[in-house]
Amino acid sequence: MAKKSARDSAFDVLAGLDKAGDAEPVDTVRDIVSIGRARATRMGLVMDEATNRPAWLNIGRDLSVAADGIQWAIGDWLNFGEHKWGDTYKEAEEITGFTKGHLRNLKMYAEAYDLSSRNDKLSFKHHVTVYRHPERDSLLDEAAEKGWSTAELAKQARLMLPGGGGDSPEWKRFLREMRGRAATVAARPKKDRRKIAAQLQEWSQLIIDGEELPEIE
């Protein structure tokens, strides 16, 4: 039997298929998917005590692949909904529990890479790291071939840009000032810190797109 690719393995995980390819009954209230000897639920992972180390490692790999697949899938789902019915963020926020900023990012990354351009040897984060780079396809191919981490991929991406060998002191100075102001946030109540973090996440994409930041009501 041919060895399954990482993408095929992810589909098996998401569909609840066992190693032989036969569907197991899934309790939609408690159990989501079967992964080897483990059962993934809404609240966590239930492990079989008989699981050995190689099987445990394989479960971890399957979970990692499935996590990447879910991010791509939600982005594709959002793009489909927008194409059919326009702005669907309100419903998506209610269904997923994600903020609009996070959903917008997933949608944007899925839109930037069609299915054929996604490298199944690399993580979702690898693709995010270089999604705006003019040489992203060659960078991703090289990252897959050489086993680069996302940090190494980011480093190589910077070196390929004009003047990429050095950093701009201007943007670093700006970030240092921003970090100094953000230090006072730690003393605020947790609910305030969450609101601030969510707003900063949305603003980060506006900064990348060169758009004006909205006023705080």
C-alpha cells in the first residue's frame, strides 16, 4: 500500500478514519475524530494507556497537520461564503468564536494561496511568513527541500529583498517606543488586556496594508 502524504493523513484525521481507511462511528456530542489510539473531543485528547512512543509521536504529527489544515479550511470557508453572500464575518464570529481580525487574516492567507500553490511539506505559518514576498514560491520550495524553520525562512526572505542585509533603525526605534508605552498595559485588568490585544491584532493587518488606523470610540 502506498504511503499517505501529510495532506491525505490530515483528511483522515478530520474525517475520523482509522489506519485501514474505514470510518469509525463518531459521537458528535463528545468525540470529534479518531487518531490512532486517541480520541479527540471538544475538550481535549483522550489517550489510550497502551499507546507506545512511536504511536504517540505519530499522533502528534497528525494533530499538527490537522491544525494547519483547519486554518486553511476556515480561510477557504470564509472565501466561499463571501463569494456567495458577501460579508459573512458576523456569522463566522458567532460560529467559530474567533475575532473578526483573526478571521480576516485566515481568509486573506487562504485567498493569497490557492490549493495548488500550498506546499504540503510546510506548515501554515511557513506560508504566512512569506505570503507577500515577490519570490515566495521559490522560497517555499527551498524551505521544504532544506527543512527550514519559519525563523530561517523569514531570515532568507529578508536577505532576498533589496537592502535586506541590514535593518532599518527607524522602524526599530518606533517599535522600542511602542514597547515602552505597552509596558503599562500589564498593570491593567485582564479583560482590558484582552481587548487591547484583540485591537492590536486587527491594527497589525491595517499597518501592513498601509491603511489608516481607526479612531477608538
